Amino acid sequence: MPDSKARTPVLELRSHLSVPPSEVFPVLWGELASSLLQRGWRIGSEPGGKLRSAAKRASGRTDGRLERWNPPFEAEVVWNDGDGKGPAPRLSVRCEAEGSGTAVVVEHRGGSGWRGTPREEQELGWLATEVVAPLLLAIAPDRLLEWSDDRWGRRPSGPSSQANYREPIYHLPGFHAILEGLALRKDDVLLEVGCGGGALLKRALATGCRAAAVDHSADMLKVASGQNARALADGRLRLRYGDAGALPFPGERFTCAVMSGVFPWLPDPEGALREVFRTLRPGGRFVAWTGTPKMYGTPAAGPKRTGGPRLYADRALARFARAAGFSDVRIDHPDLRPVAKAVGVPRATRFLFAPEYGTLLWARRGRAASRRSTPKAPGRSRPRGRRERM
Ligand SMILES: C[S@@+](CC[C@H](N)C(=O)[O-])C[C@H]1O[C@@H](n2cnc3c(N)ncnc32)[C@H](O)[C@@H]1O
């Protein structure tokens, strides 16, 4: 129980890692900053750095500041004092060298927002309801699985996702099928929804076309900007932070649009397709690459579970596209095993590129002003496979 006279910490958490502080601190701080950003908060990463909510940004006022900034060992954030009646609440994050590893120590002190009942009782109530209860739920097996789904697929973040989506080997066969079918030209203006690390954009831009892309992961946009820096500088590419359900682009802007590996994570796939339809010019073509329900239970999707990736049957995908306004809706199941082999997918997992595991959804916005017939379906790399008009 905290001792109010001695001002011992209200909360102390320790976590032990086997890597040194120089490796722990930047990741820990980077993750903290991007997690705050997702919640509408910014924190500086320099001496005196500001803590500020979106609400305060316009006024220039701050909510708190970094009182200590001594990477890779320590950072301490102090909130502005609410009512001035007691010490302002502060949180310090320390990385203490421990042998060849690190002890991460998180410590909260102070706080003047307690009212009414005795402070000890309030601190205990706060600890139980605001810290321990959420922690208990955070470690529930389903929540941990959901967290790793988010981190790996729904909104990838962290160093391993950044490294993976720079050149996502398991998505390269899909990229191949998409690009072969789209047959991009210099006068195309491409939209990618959920661009991840920008590896498909890089290949698309090599054709000379222009492009724009949206993603709701700040980490992915960072990777996508890094590997398409030239196209960004030349004004051939625009990258936007945003949601598939409300695309930050005006109507009838693009000649074609793509989505690779995004369908499984969309809460409202039909709504996202309506947005793609809105931003396509008449005659604009659309293609999406996704997995079939047969993928459940494989290493690519894991078991079917609530909150996990959603894999749709052909009919459901075609229904979404039609309901969103598309015509010329078609489903392909190409055999991409030869491509998977060529790009270096390990032999043991190449079966995931057989026709029954992958779907290409093709569609077009109307026919008016179309300068091209139905998009060319992947052919040369598809020695076997199924195609259906839906
Ligand atoms: C599995 S990753 C695929 C990334 C990339 N398209 C590829 O094939 O490598 C899914 C991507 O879609 C993005 N995404 C998922 N849902 C989204 C949404 N509602 N709005 C914007 N982006 C979304 C994720 O942040 C992530 O970058």
C-alpha cells in the first residue's frame, strides 16, 4: 500500500529483458509515442519535449512535458498540475542495465487529482480499477491473440512488421498477379488502399504511372515513404494516413485501384469498396488479392476466431463489389506456386499459393468513358487455376 507521508510511488512495474538498454529504450519509447499518437496524443522525444492532446494542439497549450530525457536510460513525463493543490503526477520510464540485459522500471508518483475520500483508499481504488483490471483483461489469451493480429496484419507496427512489410515475401506472388492483370501504363493514376510498407507501390511506380495510397498504420507509412522517397519527391506519389472507410481523396480521381491482403481486416468491406468506387473514374478498374476460407488453420491465418482475419467465399466478395456499385465483377483463383518458388517462398509453405487458397477479385466502375476492356487476368504465370464470372 502506498505511504502518503513518504511519497513512495503509487505504482511500480518491473519487466526484465535479455537485451541491453541501448536496444530496449528506442523501441519502448517509439512504441509508446506511436501508441499515444493513435489515441490522439503527441509526445516529444527531446529534452523538454511536450506532451499534448489533439484538443490542445490548435491553442498551442500543452498537457505536460518531459522533465528528464536521458536515452537510453531514462525519461520522465510530468503532467501539468490540475488544481495546483499537490505534486503534479509524473511517470518515469527507466532502463537499468542488468548483466547483459535490462530491467525496465515504470514508476508513477504524485497526483493532485484525488478528491473526497482518504488518499490511500482512492489510490487503492484507482490501482484496482484503472491499472489491475485492464492488465488482467490485457493478458487474456484472446486479447493477446487480437493484439498480435493487430500488430502483424490489421495495423502493423513495431520493428519486425516494419522489416517484413518492406519486402513481404508472402505477398509478392499476389503483387505479381495484380500487376500482370492491371498492365499499368504511364497515364494511369493508381490508388492503393492499405499500402503497408509500399512494396507493391514501388513495383507499380516502376511502370511510370502516378499513385496515391492510404494506410491507417503510421509505422507502415514510414516504411512506404522510405522506400518510395524518390516518387514522393517527384510528386508522382501521395501517401495519406487514413481509413479505408473514408478515403481522404476526392471522387473520380483514379484510373485503377488495388488492395492486397486488406480484406481480412476490414470491419465493413462493402463500405470500403463504396469508397474505392467513388474515387475511381468511370471505367476505372479494381483488383484485390485475398485468401480463401481454406486458409483458416494454416500458418497464414491461424484458426478461425472472433476478431481474427476474415476470409470470404467468392460469392460474398462478389456481393460486396456489386453492392458497392461495381460491374464486370469476376473472381480468379490463379495458381501462383511457380511465382512463389521464383520469389523464394520456402518449399514447405508454397502450397498456400495453390488456386484453392488465394482469390483475385476483379471489378470495374461502369462502362462509360472506358478506354480499355475488362482488365487482363493474370495469364502467363498461371499454368493452372480457376476463373469464374460471378
Ligand atoms: C496485411 S497488411 C498488407 C499490406 C500490403 N498491402 C501488402 O500486401 O504487403 C494490411 C494493411 O492494410 C492496412 N489496413 C487495414 N485496415 C485498414 C483500414 N481500415 N484503413 C486503412 N488501412 C488499413 C494495415 O494497416 C496494413 O498496412
